[in-house]
Amino acid sequence: MIAQVAELVDALVSNTSDSNIVPVRSRPWAQSSTRMSEQQKNNGEKQLAMDRRYLKMARIWASNSYCKRKKVGALLVKDKMIISDGYNGTPSGFENECEDGNDTTKSYVLHAEANAITKVAKSNNSSDGSTLYVTTSPCMECSKLIIQSGITRVVFQEKYRITDGLDLLERAGVALVHLSETEVMNN
């Protein structure tokens, strides 16, 4: 529609001799839809590259976990800035042992997402409108925290066997991006 209007205005301008009239083609908003789709494609490629980098960083952050069974890392990013981080583990002041003698995860172990969200709550930052990068998809409890904290996008690598957390996030309108290990590490 804009391109058609631009052509019509160009035709009218070419029939006038007023040198102050700027041709429509030089106006950014009147560019063709083909050019806009190229810009959108480039923006999408840039976002994908950033998503991969932040997920790689979340994987590195997961290595800080003392948990034996599963190490998970999370980063909260807003305006291209990391505003919080977290990994799964016990609360501050507790022993750094996530599993009991039967190799069962202790009930008070915090998930990486919960650690990142509670850490940002103690800072001067706001998670409203941020993106959460996490190595494993969120559980139901963490998904509730994600929704309540205003996180609008979740990028994750591994899909956890129970997907009710993802279902809840989708229902709440949180954008979900799943990038496999191959997509993250080989690019």
C-alpha cells in the first residue's frame, strides 16, 4: 500500500516544477516492502546470533552449579545487557550439596531461573521486558515466577521431559525460542 502511494506521489511530483518537493523514494517510510523484509531478515539473523551467544554463556554459567545430576544456568538480558544470572543450587548460607545420600535432589534446591529472578529483585534492575536465557526449559514453578516478573521472552536449549511450564508460558503470551545444542554450538 505504501509503495503504491509512493508511486502515485512520484507521478504527481514529476508533473510539478517546485524544487522544494522531495521525491517520495528518498523518504524512509516510503521504501518498498521488499527492502523492509530484508531489514527484518537481517534483524532476525542478528537476534539469532545473540541468542546463541547468550545460551553459550548460560552453559558456562551452569558449570558453577554444585549439583551432580544436572547443571543448569540462566541469564537475564535486557537492552543487550546482562542484568542477572543464576545456576541451580542451594540457598545462600546452605551447604553446597544438591543431592542427598540417595542421589535425590534436595527439596530446597533453587532452579537457575529462580536464582536469576530473585537476584535481580535484590538489585536496582527490573526484569520487566527482559529475555531469559536458560539451558533447560523452565518447570511450572519457575514459569510462574517468569510471568510475574515481567519476562517477555524465554530462550532455552534443552527441552525438559515435563513441558507444563512451557505450556503455561505460552498461555501467558511469553515468546518461546528453542535452540538445540547443535544450533547453539555449531554456529
